[in-house]
Amino acid sequence: MSEKKIISPKAKKYFPLVLGYIPVSFLLFFTAFMLMRFPSVTAQGISDGIDLSLGTLIPTLYPFMILSTLMVEQQVFDHIPKVLKNITKHLFGLDGSCHGVIILSFIGGLPIGCKTAAQMYESGKISRTASRRLMLFCFCMGPAFAVSSVGLFMLSSPKAGFIIYASLILSALTVGVLSRFFETEDCVFLPEKATDTKLPFSISLVRSVSDGSKAMLNVCAWVIIFSCIGKLTEVLPINDSLKFFFGCILEVTNGAYLASGNLPLPIIAGIIGFGGLCGHCQVMQYLIKLKLRYKYFLVARIISGALSVIYCKILLDFFPVTYEVFSLGTLPSEKAFGISSWVSLAMMFSAGLLLIGDSTAIKIKTKKDHRV
């Protein structure tokens, strides 16, 4: 009989060192080296991030940041029509109060939906299960970004922007339906400090402005950081295709700008549907509050991106559009990013297996959390 190989306790002690501390330490030292080696590039990245925050993000997002908090504080979502509540219940398997969060996320854009879902949970309006599921699909770019920024200014075609926005909405709704397999309402848990007391409007307004300002500052901080990272990747000794890839996935605005006019419209929709790693970091604080692991959120974003590609391609078959093509320099050939519905389906299927396969473990862990 063959003896089982037993890893010594001494070897186990070095696993975290090799797998965690050393790579992280190397990354931090390498980043510090890049910041000192290319100070002008770093300064330009930060300057671009500040310009993007002041010129685009704050004018479009800040009012919705305040409005979303104010709507939760004033319990606006408790008075939506019963018909809309029934649609939410039968389509997504969620409580009717979630309907307002979904609509607000589609109108306000990133990260309004995730922020509102977390606030609804903290106020005791929805369960942790419902808020987690909302996190998976209430992560959508609003019409101001998809139609105005991408369609009108980047592609010189508002119609193309509407096609992208419709694709994002359809993919988000589909992920919302699929989230029924992620976690069920038999794990309902409401905060112990839940209260139905409605605060005076003056107090709610003050709190909303304060909370909205903090959330807006968090968004701008991440945009500035990733703008700096994006600039540093441009001076790395790597090929242009890899630089282009990093540019597309790091920050969604820059990714859409790089892809616009150089890649097919469905691929642009997929990049926007993924949301960019910067967008993921913007909602990380809400994921932590709800104890939702990032890997499940990431899987949902991959599925959403793949669905956006498929839906955009279908919509273009019915509503063909033309848009302005321009060149940003040396970029990969479009053939390298050719559209394949089968590839998108394969990505979606693989991500779905991971998302659904761990659902049982999530339920068990959630029940344990509820007993704490």
C-alpha cells in the first residue's frame, strides 16, 4: 500500500508567505519604484483622474448619490405601486421594496444601485439575502454615460449609445433572474436595529448630503488611483495588445474610449457591461458590509459582460447603426477581438457554474452568520 504524503507543519507555515506576503510585497515595492521612476507619468495620470472626476463624475453622479440616500431615509420605496412590487417578486423572486433599487440603478448608474441596496439592508427594509442578490445585477451604467458619453461624444452616434444602454439593461435583468439560483430567501436576516421610524425631512436631507458626499469622494478617489495605474501601464515594457487589454478592463470610461471606433459595438458593450476593475473597487465597501465575496460579484460581472455582447449583437441585427471610426494609435486588430456568440456563451456558462456551484455553501455559511 502506498503511503499518503503528509505535508509537514513547517512547510504549511511557509504557504501563506509564498502565496500571499511575497507577491503582495513585491507588487508594492514595484509600484513604489514605478512612482519614483516615472513621476511625470504619475502626475499626468492623477491630473487626468481629477479632470474626469470634476468634469464628468461629480456633475452626473453626485445628485443621484444624495437622492438615493434621501429616498431610503424618507421610505419612498415603501409606497411604490403594488403592480410593480408583483413584477419584482415574480421576475426576480425578491421583495417588492427592491423594485425601487433596481430602477434607481438603471437611471443613476454606477454605483448608485449597490449603494442603495446596502442602505436598504442597513435600514432594515430588505434582507441580507435580497441585498446580496441586488449587488449582483444592480451594477449598471446609466443613460448619461452610455448614451451621452459613449454614444454621442465617443462614437458620434446617439443611436449606438441607446443600443449599448439597452444591451446593458437586458443583461442586468437576465443576471437578476439568474440570481435566483445564487441564494434563496430561506436565509432571510434583517438587522437587529431595524426601525420603521421616519425621520423629519430636514434631518434626512442633512444626512443624505453627508453620506452622498462621502460616497462621491470614495468614487473619485478610486477613479484617480486607477487613472494613475492606467498611465503607468502605458510605460511598462509589454506589447501594445496587452497595454490595450489593461486599458479596457482597468477603468470603464478609459476602456470605452480606447475601444470606441476601434472595436465592434458588441465588444464595446461587453467592456462597459463588465464595469472595469475601478468600478468593482467603488462598490467594494458595500460588498464587505454584506459579507459578499468578491469572486461571486466578479462572476456576475463576467456573465453580464458576455450577455451584453450577445444582446448588442442581436439588437444590431434589428437596428443597424453606423458610427464614426477613428484611430488612437497602434492598436490590436479587430480580428483579435472578433465577435463569437459561442465564446460569450462559453464564458457565461463557465462563470455560471462557479456562481451556482457554491450556492449550497453560501446558504450554510449565511445561516451560521445569522446565528451570531
